Amino acid sequence: MSDAIDYEAITSAQKGTWSAGDFHQIARQNVCMAEALCEVVDPHPCEQVLDIACGSGTAALVAARRYCQVTGLDYVPELIERARWRSAAEDLEVEFDIGDAQALPYPDASFDVIFSVYGAQFAPDQKRAAKEMLRVLRPGGRIGLATPIAEGWSGDFFATHAKHMPPPPGLVPPLRWGTDAGLHELLGHGTRSIQSEKRTAWQYYRSVDHAVELFLTYFGPAIRASEKGDKVALGQDLRQVFERYNRARDGTAIVENTYYLTVAVRA
């Protein structure tokens, strides 16, 4: 079935989707995941670190504050430009490149550490993205992933989007990366160990309505789903998801998001 999938066309459409809005406004809630990855993977100063699908640079900047030699890559030029602004504002030396997780523009064995926070997992050709990850990582290098899983907020959130804008036929869901079986299928052949655990990321908003409005305004997939379907119905469905996982009782929204934190070591 995979041979019939036009990954190039899907990737091109994805670029347009993620270019809509301003994902930086959403990614601020991912900082805790990037910090958790850095704590567990523990990149040392001067190690070569690659943040794949870096968005506006969240994980890249966390690693750069440790004086790592950091490169961030994303296929959305506007996000790379924002990442460069953020890096300059903190006086951090980070190289940010425009590129695709499925065709990394780096030589073999270039990096000691690879990070991706809700990023590379969305590449349409998952096997190719995993192969590229392993190719540019040195033997003994570490991969750190923060990945959405089927249960909890992430699973319900992405299922809601799929309801309003179904994915291309035959495409394997990104949530495959959030399972032990999927990780071993994708990375097992090139690694000597893969360890994962469920973690909680808390997302903070002024209210549930504020959370829904943020996503409808800035989150590319929600914007595209709104354009192709019923924005009111999408908003109502998203509101139910945020309410389901809101743990605040004072009118604000503190949303519990369970994700998979994975560390794999290159063979």
C-alpha cells in the first residue's frame, strides 16, 4: 500500500498547512517537553545536537543554553525565521536550516544527539524519516523524542482534527511513534536500546475558550480544517477535548497532556 502513497505531494500539502497561522503561539506549551528531553538525554557542552522539525526553536534553544553545538531544521521558512530571532535575542549560537525530516541535508554520522518534540513524528514517510535520523547520528549517539500518544489529550485532540479533515488514505498515523511496537519497527534495527515512559505536560490557558481560540487562530491544521469544513462544529469539538482534560477549577484551563518520552541509543 505504501508504494501507492504520494509522499512528495503530502509533504508539500503539509508545508502549506503548518505555514498557516503561527505555530510559535502554540509551541510555548511544549517548552516543558523540551526541557524534560534535555534532562533525560543530557547533552553535554560542545556535543553536536540536531533538533528535527524544530518549529520556532524550542528544543534547540534549550540545548544551546548548555553550550551545545546546535542545529535546528524545519520545512516552514517562517518558523525558521522566528527561531533565528529568538536565538539572536538570547545571544545564542544556533544554526537554523530550512529542510525536510525525510531528507536531512547533513552528512552521515554528523550528530551526537537528535531531538524532536511533536515534530519528525508527523513526517508522512515514517520509515524514511527514521532512516534519516539514524543515518546522521553517530554510533552511540542518542535520540530523544517527545511524542503524542493515542490516549489522553493528544489522542483525542488529533482524532478530532482527523474527524474534520481526514488524513490521506493509507497514511500511517503519527501516533505510531508513541507505541513501543512502532518505535521498534522504525528504530529498532539501528539502535541498541529504546526506552520510553509516559510523562505529563501541563498546558496553561486563560480559559477553555481561550485555548480553543488560540488553536483556531494559530494552529495550521485547525485553520485548514476550519476552511474545509464547519468552523463552529470544530470549535465545539475542540472545546469538549480541552474541557475533558482541564484540571483547573477556577475558570482558567490547566490541561493535562500525557505524552511518550523516548530515548534511543544508536548501535
